[in-house]
Amino acid sequence: MAYLKLMMDEKEIAHLSEDGQYLCANEGVAQYDLPLNLFIGGERKVPLVDVVVWAKKRIFPKNRMDCKEILKRMGLPDYNAWEIVKRTNACLMEDPYWLRFSEDETFEDTTRGRARRIMNENRKSS
């Protein structure tokens, strides 16, 4: 994996180490801004394998009732957790964290970003 950043909405808070083995908290990012269930015990550097496990917990489960419909919309023939992570950026509505896999991806492209845009549009039209 050549590119990976952990984002907190629009703000980059962690990046891939040069050797590609770790996700490292950016300098100046407060510990309380990092996801506690990823950067455990005050760690500032997390093995990439832990990031993969964390991200896979942030997607819909294989036994979800409408799983096949969702996979079809995503263009996936079967349930592949890492492909789902890459397509959803492991973004949840419940918290501000998401994974950025390329410079082209923006907060506005995430589920949370689209929801924020819609809410702002609705406020303006009210």
C-alpha cells in the first residue's frame, strides 16, 4: 500500500510510515483526537495489520439482510471486506474518522461528507 492517511473529517491526523508497515500519528495531533480503539494506550504508531482489523470492523457485516444488494451497488461479486473498506473509506456516521487511499479522495466524497452537504443545503432552503 503506497498511500494511506487517517482523516478526522477534513483534517489529516495520521499517515503511512515510509516503510509502509505502520500508521503514524501526525506531529501536533492531540492523543484525544486519535481513535482510542486504534491508537491504544497512548501509542502514536500502529502496525498496519491493526489498521486493517480496525477498518474491517467499520463496514457492514456479511450476514446483513441486504448484503447482496449492497454488494451489487458497489460492483462487487462477493463479500470482500478489504474491497468494501476501500470503497466506503471505513467511514461511519457515528464518528469523524475515515481512511483516505488517494489524494483524489475528499471528505465530501464520504458518507459523512455527503450527509453534511445535504444538511447544509436543507438549512439554506428552510
